[in-house]
Amino acid sequence: MLQFTDHDRALASGDLGPAAAMAMRIITAIAEANGATRLIDVTSAHIDSCLYHGDAGLDFAERLAGDGGRVMVPTTLNVSSLDLLHPGLFRGDARLRERGRRLMAAYVAMGGTPTWTCAPYQAATRPAFGEHIAWAESNAIVFANSVLGARTDRYGDFIDICAAITGRVPDAGLHRDEHRRARVVFRLEGISDAVLGSEILFPVVGHLVGRRTGTRVPAIVGLPTDASEDALKALGAAAASSGGVAMFHAVGRTPEASTLEEALGGLAPEREIVVGQATLDAGRAELSTRTEGALSAVSVGTPHFSLAEFRTLVDLIAERHVAAGIEFYVNTSREVLAGAAAEGLVLPLRAAGIEIVTDTCTYITPIMRDHEGVVMTNSGKMAYYAPGNLGVGVAFGSLADCVASAVSGQITFDAAGWR
């Protein structure tokens, strides 16, 4: 039976206002559905609900805001439907613009910080190991749990803002030790050093892990132990797209997996899967619907581009220019964009014909001008969703492949095959 504290009872009774009472009713229902016996405090929240999908989400947010809803913990806001810094990029209709802006305003009115990013973990302040948080957005959830070692369950739309308003979540799911141990083990075997050093290894492995794991927690053996955060970001985002992965263990790299035994919690795995080169090649092929022909656009930064990725892109595009008729978009956050501008990285990209998108992302918001040709990306998440969301063909490759293709106007892959 769910036990309430005095503060919980004050929230539920309406002592702190009608918005808090409604939020508490929803959190209580989620707790009961998960069999939780208590609620726990969270130190931060990240809200996915600020992306407009229809009037139900707008009605819900405006009701909470109108009833005095205010977040009780530091709360960041996910990508929205509009790029407020570059409004000229938006190609949707007036109704979407008006409702998208209203939804954004409602979440800011409730105290959300207008970060408008799917990568809140790239901010200067981020949760520490073991901190309980209430994050939504699939890639943010998997990064927080896996790479930071913070603790969040999968909080979807509406539940996220309720957790932020109450500061409370069920003591269930990935908040608890027993649910964080790995159930499935993936072993990379017979993989060359060249492939292990490839940028695209990580989204490909993530795609394969997601497809074969579902919602279980996987452990991955054989990844480079010096993998960067951007590499792990790409792996987690792909795994959360092709499957429902909310946490993974990269043995020898992520904080709860110094050994495979630690990742498994001392128990035997339910299943072991060997991933060889042929499996990787097949997974890579699944991420492209087209591998040759004319190109219409390149889109990178799904999840949002980091400062390190900006530096790499500037080096790759140096003294070259995007071909006429090709759109090249970099999706990123306001905070990272400001950092890139301070380092002098933005002007060279714009001079090369690259457009920067903030506050949203090209696979969810009408920004691309040409939907007839193929879109190239280095993102497993973009490759997975863009065909369905945008109705476009997708070519998946490395960031270097994306630049080479944008410059030539044709889909181009490095001859070595894996980079």
C-alpha cells in the first residue's frame, strides 16, 4: 500500500493549489500501477511535453498553468515545435506556429527553464551519480541512467510535468537497484581495431541493441573503454529509438559496469548475443533506405550537437562549401551554440552554407525545404525516425561522409567502409 508523507498529503488535498493536487493524483496513480509503496524526492526534471502533438497536450499544460502550477525542482525544457532564435526556418502552417508557441509559453510560465534541448546533459550543471531525477525524452533518459549514473525512470508526456510540480516520483523502475542490473549481454567479437575506432560503430550497436533488447537493460562487452560521451550519446539514442532501452551498461566504461559481474548484479544473464562483423554490417545497412543517388539535405545533431562535434565539423568543412541546392542543418541547443560562437566556430560553418537550428529538430518540425530527395545523417535516431516522420529516404554514414556528400551533392561513403 502506498504510504504518504505529510507533504504528500498536503499536495493531494489541494493545500498547495489545484494544479499540485491534480499532478499529485497522477503521480499517485502511476505509483499504484507500478506497485510502489512510497514516493521519493527528485532533484530535477526534464520536460518532453513542450513539443506540440495536438490540442490535448496544450489543454493540459494551459490548465496546469492557469491553476497556478509551478515546478518545485529545477526543470529544463525539451525541444519544441519552433526555433525561436531562427523563426525564418519554420515552414509549418500558422496553426502549428500559434499552438506551438502557446505550449512553450505555458511551460515557461510554470517555471521551466527555456533550454529547448533534447540533450540537457550537455549543460554546465547536470545530475550527479546516484541522484534521483524525473527526466523525459528517450535519449536524455538513457544518457542520464547509463553515462551519468543518475536515476530516472521513463517519464513520458504529462507525467514529467507532474513530477516537476510535486517534486515526487514513485520509488519504482530504474530508481531501484534491482531494476538497473543488466538482463541481456551483447559481446562484440572479431571486430577489427579500425571498426572499433569508427564513429558509426556506436549508433549501429545502439540500433542492434534496441531491436534485440526491447525494454530490458543490456550490457555491452567489447566497446572501447575510452569511448567519448558523444559516442555513448549516439549509442543510447539509437537504442532508445529502435527499442525501449532506458539504460545500458558499457562494460569498463559506464559507472555501474566496471566489470560484467557488476553490470549483472552478480546474477546470470537471461540471454547472451554475439555481435560479429556481419551483424554490424547488417545493422548498418538497416539504417539506410538509400545508399546512392542525388542528395537533398544533410541533418546532424539528433540528439543535439555538442561543442566537441562543432569543432570536428569545422575541421571537416574547412575551405569547402556545401553544393548548390543542398540543405545542411546542424541541430543544437542555445547553450552549446553560444559556446560554439564564443570559440569562433559558427561563422565558418555559416560561410560554408550550413544552417544552424536551435530549440527544435529537423526530423520533428517542418524546416527542410526539399522532401523529394535523400537526407543524409550520422544519427541512428534520425535514420530510424525520418522515413516515417518526413517521408524521405535516408542515407546513414559518418560525419565525414555527411560533409563529403554535402560538398559533392551526391551520396558519398568513405571507401574504407567504416570510419
